Amino acid sequence: MGELTVLGSCGAFPEPGRACAGFLLAHNGFRVVLDLGYGAASRLFGHGLPDAVVVTHEHPDHCADVSALGRASYYGDGPRLPLYCTPSTHRWLEPRPDPSEVFELHDLGAPADLGPFRLTTQSLPHYVPNFGVRLSTPGLTVAYTGDTGPSPALADLGRDADLFICDATLRTPPAEGEPRFLMTAAEAGHWATRARARRLMLTHFWPGTDRAAAAEEARAEFGGEVLVAEEGLTVAL
């Protein structure tokens, strides 16, 4: 039996009482953090230290609090934590302690085994290198986009996932022909349908977004259950 807890659901900067991107995935006693943006670490610490950390890309609303996690582990004499991220994310782990003292650093682009999970990734369109992540174990698959624009790779990332956590930053799509590096809730629903995912969770909301309206837009495109990421929400998997 697994569960996913939302640590943060905002994009760019946190609304009052909320935090930026962060999730805690637990299965059979093993716990993986997926992103840890502004304010997410304080919510994580209520659950203790994780067993591994995965960061989709270097933007601080996804990784700023990894530094806080490193300090908590270091000064608490915790073990070095496996951290899977892009090399450009390392700069957000400073200042001291040195990242290599508190983390086992791994390149996110390569498949890996994390406890009971097999980690695979898909490169997705964003302003900086971003990897969507897929964590699979017998009987359970969770996929998470990080930040992304529309891409056929999303169908592969979320293929038959029990839970597909999707970027839903934009309230309206940009003008036709503009580069696409983020999605609307309706587009998240479209790609969840293409992926044949069982459930969809919308996340990375721009501050001030009407989340109920975003969920309705996604439901118009996706026939499965649509969840809205809310800080403190725990979903059984």
C-alpha cells in the first residue's frame, strides 16, 4: 500500500499558508521526495527525513528547500541522502555544508532503483532542462511532470499510471505560435487521457488561480478522477 502527500502546490512563489512544489511518495516504508520548493521543507519535516530525493529541474520553486533538507540531515547526524537531479541544480544546495557531504549526487537523466521503485525519466519542454519522472513498483506507478509544455512525451511518461501529477500553471494558453513551456489544466487533462492514466492530480498553480475552475477544465478533457493538489492532502495509492 502506498500513499502520496502534497507538501506544496504553488508555482513561482507560495501563496499565504501554502508552499511551492513538493510531494512525498511512500510505499512499504520507503519514502521519496519529489521536488522541494519554497516552504515545502517545513511540511516535510513533520514526516521526518526521507530515504531519497528527486528534483525535476533547477528552478527554485522546485528545489530551494533541498538546501534546508541537507542542513537538517547534516546537523542532525543523518545519513547521506540519495539525490537525483540535473547538475545545474547543485548550485541551489550551497552554502555549507558541501552538497557531497550530505547527499549522494546522481544524474537524474539515467534510470535508477530507489528502494522498491524503478525510476525512469522523460525530457520535457521547459525554460531549463526538466525531467518528468516515473516511479514504478509492482502494482503501482506514479508519474510527475515537473514543469512542462505540451509534448507527446507526456503520453509515455504517464502511460497507465495509477496517478499522473501534472503541471497546470497557466490560466489560459498563450497565443498560437509562442513557445510552450507550461500547461493549462485542460491540457493536463488532455495528456492524462492520451496516457490512459487512472487518476490525474493538478499542481503548480499560479498564485491566485481558481483551483475549482481548473479542475472543471481538466474534467472536460479527462474521464477519470481529477484531484487538486492541496497542502497536507494525502492520497492512498
